[in-house]
Amino acid sequence: MSNQHPSTDAQPPDGTLAAVMAAAPQDAARLAELLALEFEVLKSRDMNGFEGLQAERIQILERLAWFAQWAAAQNPAPSVWQDLQPGLQQCKQDHLRNIQLLQRQLQAVKGALQALQGESNVSVDLYDRLGQVSRRHGTTPFLDA
């Protein structure tokens, strides 16, 4: 069949190949929107909001991943796939930015927990609402006072 993946015969996640190809530009645009929303909820530490975005993001990523595998098997790759590359590269950078912010928040929480537990040599990264980290050198945990 023409809507099957060439190497695994797997069906597209949502409909036919034509439907996946037609939806790919909208999927890529929506992924960019979701990553921007994800960054905003991470900045405000809204984990419920973060979790609420994940189901749609996963569905979009499944469709785009299937299309990527299919397009990679074509020679040459379809122009619709080639046209998506700059936007998808930006999505990748936005995703990495979100991961970094989430990791910094996790480190800050771990540092705060260590300080509350009275562990010495605790260094906590503080950051503003824009996700900018400023490390405070020379400060000691409040329990050392």
C-alpha cells in the first residue's frame, strides 16, 4: 500500500500518508506553540500546566516521527519534509532550552531540600522568571548561621 512505511509496513499514526503529509506543516507549527507554552509554564513552575501539554505534544511528535522515517526512505525527500526542517530545528532548540530550565529548577529544589536538612556545602542556583541563572557566591545556607 502507498500509505505504509517502506521498511516496517506500519500504518501512519493518524490516517493515511496523504493526511499525515497534509497535517505536517500544522503539526510543526503547533509543536512550536506547545514548546513556547511549555517554557512559560515551566518559568512559573506550573507543573499541572506542563503535564497538561504533554498528551498533545506526544501525539504530534508521533506523527512527525512517522513522517520523518517515511521521508528518510524517499529519494529525494519530499519537499514538504525539507520545508519543515528549519522550523523543526528551532523546535529542537526550544525543547533543549525547556529541558535545561527544568533541570535548573530541579537542582534548585534539591539544593533547598539539602539546606533544610542541614547539609553543609550546599550551593543553590537562583534564577529569575526568564530562566536566567545567577549563582550567589559567598553565601552560606541559613542553617549555618
